[in-house]
Amino acid sequence: MTTKDTIDAPETSSAARARLVARLRESRERLIEIARTLVRAPSGNPPGDTRAVAEAAAGILSADGIEVELAPSQPPIVNLIARVRAHRPGRRLVYNGHLDTYPIGDPARWSVDPLAGILKGARLYGRGAVDMKGGIAASMLAALLLAEMRNDWAGEVIVTLAGDEETMGTHGTQFLLERFPEAHGDAMITGDAGSPDVIRFGEKGMIWVDLTAEGKAAHGAHVHLGVNAIERLMTALADVFRLRGLPVALPAEVARAIETAAPVSEKISGKGESDTLRSLTVNCGVFHGGTLRNIMPAEATATLDLRLPAGVTIRDIEERLARILAHHDGVHFRIGRRFEPLWSDPQHEIVVHLQRAGREVLGRTPVTNYRVGGSDARLYRERKVPAYVCGLTPHNMGAPDEYVDVDELYAVAYMHTLAGFDYLTRPSVARE
């Protein structure tokens, strides 16, 4: 199947688009400086203090009549929402991003100051450069340039910058969506970590499980007098791990996208990504039990992270967990955070526009694929807003010397800006 625009833009829009491309080319240094400014404002989570970076973003966006509002939720989390109104009614496009980052860790392990926004050659270094202050900078530049040209498109551009994503977005994007009607839109683009070569249209679901096994303490030499809680827990875990082999009936559009994208996507995200996208995965991240090697433990605990592919529901997995663990004496489980696997139309108009812009700036057409990890895009999809991830390749994400390639940063900004302009100036896109 191929896609193409079947409604030509008016000549005035074509001329305006050319002016916008020229303005983008002139704004390369501006883009880099926006990203550096954001990196220099610490916002590690924990503790999740995003006041400084939200204020920095507000200072950058407060131009050309853009309406900007800081939106504190749970202290010290501060969110931001900005609004650009055209002079004609139309659709509303949202650019979403998160202000919080992973912690810096040990600064001695970095070769540069993690909060200096160091530019070395073609790389911009700093905590959050990839995840996701570079992506935010791309969206902010898009909003700024579209604000300059609001006479040439219709509708609204919204920027939602969340102070809480690394801990699942409750006090960030979810807070904004619940409190600000304008945070909703007809479509959403986010520059979360990924690649401009792979537009992500959906993501796996998630269930966090806490397991507890009870036993009976006894001396290690007198095993006949006790019950080892660790052994009980290990046996239960072995049965839970068998869920990895659960047959999955992927929706046809998702299966097709994963297969088609594999040659491109796996070069970026690693060999085996396609199998991970098709499968239910189980990871035991934490295991505790016992006090001394010669004492049988009375209690043991483990935490699990299950990721659900498209076609599998939370209810199904919870019921399977209950049946599995009912056969294990002394083992109890509790479900914590959870969300369903969700996806938007992989051939949506926004995808068409992102791919067109990608061809122009990259010289190749981006593919579409599912996403193994979670993002705030799911919060839009839960509200029936088509949402797509177009971000930066995660070089050392969460590790020392995190960096972005500045050419790729420009490419993402180009794709966000031109896809936004095309979406807000063209009433529809047909496919053949």
C-alpha cells in the first residue's frame, strides 16, 4: 500500500510552506540553544523538581502571542501548557513532552558536566538530552515557528510539558488532561526517545506485580522443622515465567507494521526487538528474602514487570496469574500499576505528514512500528486521541554521557514543524 496527498495545498499554503522551511534552516542554532537551556535546568526524578526547567521553557515560549501557563500539581512538580491560536477555526494539534529526567547518577562517571549542555562536534551532551529535552526543544521550536505564521494555517497548536513521566505521569500529562480541556486535541505528536526513522504508533501494556511468599523460620540444619519461603517463591516465579510462552494473536495491522519495520527498527533498537514486540515479557526486577545463610527464611518477596503485546488484555493476564498462584501454598500477589496495550491508526494522516517531512529532511521514508516501552502517548490514546512518537535515538539514555546527534535533533524539529503545518493547512489526506 502506498500513501499520497490527494488534496493539493492552495498556492498560498505552498508558498507559506516554503517560507517555513527557510525559517527552519535559519533556526538551527536557535534549536540547539533551546535544547541546551533545558538541559542546564536540573529536573532529575527523583526528586522530580521541575520548577526550574518549566520556568525556562515558559521563558522561551512566551513570544509571538503564545499563551503560556505554569501548572503545578504535586509539589515540587510543575507542568506547563502553551497555546497558539490561529485566526481561523480548525483542528487542534498537541505537542507533548516530559520535563523530568533520570537522575544524573555519579557525576564522576561523566566525561562532561551533565548539566552544562556541552556541545562537542556533532553531539550535544547532558542529562535528559535524549529523554527528552531534545525532543521538547524540537516541539517548542515547531510551536514558535508556527506562531510566527499563524495567518497561514487554521486551528490551534498546544504544547503540554509534563513534570511527571518517569513515574507514570499521574501528576504530569494525566493532570493536564484532567484539568485543562485544551490539552486534548485531534492528534498528538511527542518527541520521546526513539528515532526519526521509526514513527511509533502504539506501545505494549504493563502490569506490575508484587509477590510475597510466607514460610516458617527454622535453623538450616533442621529443615524438617521449617518451610523455606524463598523456595516457595522461586517455584511460583518459575510458573509465572511460563507466561512468556503465551500464544498471542496480534491484530493484523500491528503484526504487519512490526514485520515491515524490522529491517530498519532493529538496527536502531537492537536485534530481537520484533520478537519482544510480539510477546508477553516477564521481568523480575527485585528479589528479597532471608537474613542468614543458615536460617530458613519466613518471608520472601519479589517484584515483577509484565509487558503485554497488542491482542492481550490486563484482565486475561490477571486471571491467569490468579489461577497459577492459587496452586502455590503461602504465596500471595498484589497488582500495582497497570495499563492496556494501546495503538493508533498506523496510517493516520499525521503519519503521512511525518513521513513526508522525514523524506525531505532525511532523504528516506520513516517506517512505522510499535514501541516496547511506555510513554505518555498512552494517556492520549486512552482518550481516543491519535498519538505518535517521533523522537531522538537514545544514545546513553539514563547513563553517563547521554547525548543527541545535532543533525538528528534538527531532523526531528523539521518533522514536527512541517507535519504540524501540513496537518493544520490540509483538510484531509486520502490513501491508495
